[in-house]
Amino acid sequence: FANDRTPRPITCQELLDVNTVAVGDKFGNISVLRLPRGADAGAVDVSGTRALWDSSRGQDATPKLSTLCHYHVGEVVTSMTRASLVAGGAESLIYVTVTGRVGALVPFQSRETVEFYSQLEASLRSRSSPVPRPTGREPQAYRSY
């Protein structure tokens, strides 16, 4: 039993491992949350009235989840599951939104892949003339702060 530091109205969740969970909320976000190491050693029994009495006095000893990553999908995520996109391949997180859109969060498998895509992104950003996009939208216009 653990609490999230950020209150989220969760619409769906998927257990990734013993201490990690992916959640979707009603604001169109997907977050991956993890229980910190050693948090289960001081676990509090939340059954019964004593736990309610202790937590009502401000002595909340429940561990707090840490946010590993956060992604704004833009629509309410209604379902998510772990699945392999290719037979024998690595698992990805597949999600479905309220309008029927299907998306996938695919993890990088090696450091070389991360470096390749980082260099590709930097190269696309540094060009003096923007590369025409298939959708006609410039990613920096809606992805930057």
C-alpha cells in the first residue's frame, strides 16, 4: 500500500513489475510510478480502525510513489496492457483512448539506440530550413514549453 505524491483520478493501470505500475488518468496522461526501495519493510497494516485513527492524526507512514516518467497523450486513456509488437520481441505498453485511438510506448533496448535517436532529434532541430512533416505540423510548436 502506497500513496502517490500527485493526486490522480486514475482511469486504468497496468502492473509492470512488483514495484512499478503504469497508470492513465482522466486528464490524458500516462505515468509510470515506482515504490522506493525498502518501502515494504515499514509497511503499515491498513485494515481495521487503528490505521484510520493513526492516519487521521497526521502520522501518515505510508510510503510515497516516485514518478519515473510522464507523458501527455491528449485524450483519456481507458485501457492499457503490456504486449509484444513482434513475436519474440520486447514488451511495449499498448494503450487505448476514449475516442478509439491506439498507441504504444516502446522502450529503447540499448544505449546505442538512445544515442542514435538523440542525435537524430538534434540534427532535425538544427537544420536551417525545416524538414516538411507528413502532417504539416511542426513538433516544436506544440511540444515545447
